[in-house]
Amino acid sequence: MNFSQILAQYINRAVEVYLPNQTPFGRLRSVGSESFVVEVQNGSYVTPTELVTILIDNVQGVRVINELNL
């Protein structure tokens, strides 16, 4: 089982992603072989959420949050 297969088990769960220059937090929406998508809060009243595609090669770690309500 590789990283993307393990991560796919947590779709629709809250995750915190550790990247070299940022730590996006949001709900895991989809996982592919080379990237995954996280729905993050962007703080705007016009667009309350934003979909962010993260390349797996850039990930230093992922923390799955037990809390399902963001």
C-alpha cells in the first residue's frame, strides 16, 4: 500500500498538511496517484471555501483530525 492509497481512506476527514512553506488545513476531498485535493477555508465572505491541489512529492506529513466539523 502506498501513500496515496493510505490517504484515500481519509476522504471527507479534516486534515492538516505539512508542506515546506505552509500548512493548509481543511477537508480531504479526493486523492490521485500524484496529488490530492483539500477544501480549505479562505476567510472570504464571497467564497467561503477553496479547493487546493497538493502534489504528493511536496508533502512532508499529513495529520488526520478526529474532529469532523471544520
